[in-house]
Amino acid sequence: MQNIRLKVLWVLIVNPMLCVFAMQKQEYQRCSGQSNVCLFALCGQSNGSPDPVLVPEVSQREVQVRQGFTGTDLLLFGAVIDPTGREKDFDVIVVLKGPSQSIRLREKRQIGGIWMNAESTAFRSAPSYFAVASSRPIDQIVDERTAAIFEFGTDFIQLSPSGSIDLEEQARFRAGLVDLRERQGLYQTIEDGVSLREDVLYQARIHLPSNVQTGNYTAETFAVRDGRVLASAVADVEVRKVGFERFVEVFADRQPFFYGMVAIMLSLFMGWLAGRLFNRG
């Protein structure tokens, strides 16, 4: 809790000051040596409407997966700061994505009373985890075109199909993938999942299930007003295994042959031990 309070103070006080100082320094360097142009630029900046500054933070930058891991909640929070101090009424959308992976989907059909594999397709880059939280329903914040560009929702996940595939068939497999991972808790759409305070502070709580894949996750936050994305910022989160699970993962990845031999020997030993115990009974 103390760490979160310190992060909040950094987000609200230090980071905005650094951002404003950087903006002022940039404008000064741009205008130095040209006094007339500098005066015009400063006046134009005061009368204009500069983009807001988005300062995001995450409650934990590293999620450790241990034995008995049942999932965890990530708290994504921060501030949307307008340099003019006048414009408000921002909407905030948070997109949390896990590492991409290639995946092959197979469709099962009942043929002659038997369920068999029928058509299949492959996607080269499907996110292993995908969650979207927003201050309002997405269709009330942006139009469908903007939502598709920024992947605001599970309907707009950008998958890369492998090879040529019919558009109707691709849509069917895409819907099947989304439905499967939604039931697994790996794809989420959380409407009204971002709370705003005084049109400046925001926070969103997103759940990571126990079956989440390890790797680097990106939490991208967007500030939106009048259907336009005005600012965005990214925070990184690493999910990794620790302890014995980490040892097994590294051993299997670096020594696959010996890992397979150990698994076979362990299976044979457990089978022999079970046989001895049942024979005694």
C-alpha cells in the first residue's frame, strides 16, 4: 500500500512537472534566436489547445507465478492532464495484451455419428491474453473505424491468418477463437471498468487468471474526447514463473531431450510403485 501511495504521488506531482518542463524546453529551443517567431509561438500555444498528457502506472510491474497460483488483479491507474487546465470530459480506455503466439484451430463436425476434425486454419499472431477496460461502452466513445485501428475490443483483435482463407471462414474461426478464450478467462471486455475522479484521475482493475501465459505484457492507455484519441501511453508488465515451476520450465526449454527422459523414467517408476502397492493389498 505504501508503494502504491508513492506511485500515486509520482504520477500526480513529479511526472506532470517533468512533462511541462520538457515541453517548455522544447519550445524554447525551437524559438531561440528568433524573438518575433518565439513570441508568436508562445502566444499561439497559450491560445491553442495542446494535446493532454497521459501519465500511466501499474500496481505491480512483475507478476510471479508460483505453485498454487490462482490469479491476480492488476491495478492500472494514472492521470490525464490538460496543459491548459480547461478541457475535461475525457474518456479513458485501457488495453492489456499478452505475448503473441501462433495457433492452429480445428473445427469438429459430426460425421456418421462420430465427431471428427474437419476444416482448420492457422493464425500467426494471436495474443495469448487480451483485455479491454473503458470508462463507458466502446460504441459510445469512438466509432467502429477508430475501434478497429486501436483494437478497442475483442471484435477488433488484429489476427494474422496464415495462407489464403475465405473471409467468411476466417470470421467463423475468429469468432470461435474469441469465444474459446473468453470462456477460459483469457479474453475480456470490461465496459465501465475504468473509474474517473474529477476528470483527471483514473483507475482500472483487470484480472489475470491462473492459466495466464508467462512473458511480457503491455498495458496501453488511451485518452479520448469527442471520438478522437488525443494521447496514449504504454506501461510494461512481466509475468514469469519462480521457484520449482521456473526450474522445470527452463530445464524443459534448454534440455528437451533430458527432460523427456526424466519424464519417461518418472512415469515408469510411478507405475512400478503403484503396481507394488496394489499387489500388497
